[in-house]
Amino acid sequence: MKTANGLAPRMRSLKIQPPEVGDLAASLKVLADETRLRIFALLTSGELCVCEVVDVLDIPQSLVSNHLGVLRRAGLVRARRDEVDNRWVYYSLVPEAVDRVKRRVQDLLDLSHMDTAPASCRVEPRTSR
């Protein structure tokens, strides 16, 4: 029996479900930028102000602020204003969001459910018309 594309169906029964990736692609896209990833990695050490990130990464303050804004809008980072002088803003990771991304990446890379049997697709020769 042939399918619409002229190929025989797989010989083994597969229980493949579309992967649940949710908003993982959006989070990974945000983290795919090297500067944002470096800022994210810095914030794993704890809360920092923009000036500390600027000093460590040696990049302009406007660029750091822009990248922190992208991370904030993605829900990965939160901002907190200084209680005494509200000109100072401190940034930290959102643990729940980081855990969610971590779980989704771990689930995606979990090969324990992978079928190791070789695939067996047969292509039947097409008959000339």
C-alpha cells in the first residue's frame, strides 16, 4: 500500500506525538544573542545593577539597558528600584521562568523514550505511465 507521496508506510507502529515546546522557542531566541546570554549568565550569581554589568562586560550602558529590557519583556529578568534612591535599578533572574526553560530544554533533550530500532521505510518503484 502506498501513501500519497508514493512511499510505503513505516513497517513499525510509531507512537509519535508532536513535541510540546510551548514558549521555549521564544525564550531560546532571546537567549541566542551572545550579549544577552552573557548578561543572563552574570545574573545567575545574583542581583546586579546596570553599572556592575557594564563594568564586568565592558560594553556601553545603553546596550546593557537595551538587552536587559529584552530579557525583562521575555519574563526571564525582573527589575527592582532602590528604596532610598529610585534612580538605581537592580536586575535579577526570575527563578520560576528560568526553571520552566530549564525543564523544557531537559525534556527536549531527554532521549530515554527514543526508539532505537532502525527505521524501515520502503520506496516502491514507480511504474511508468
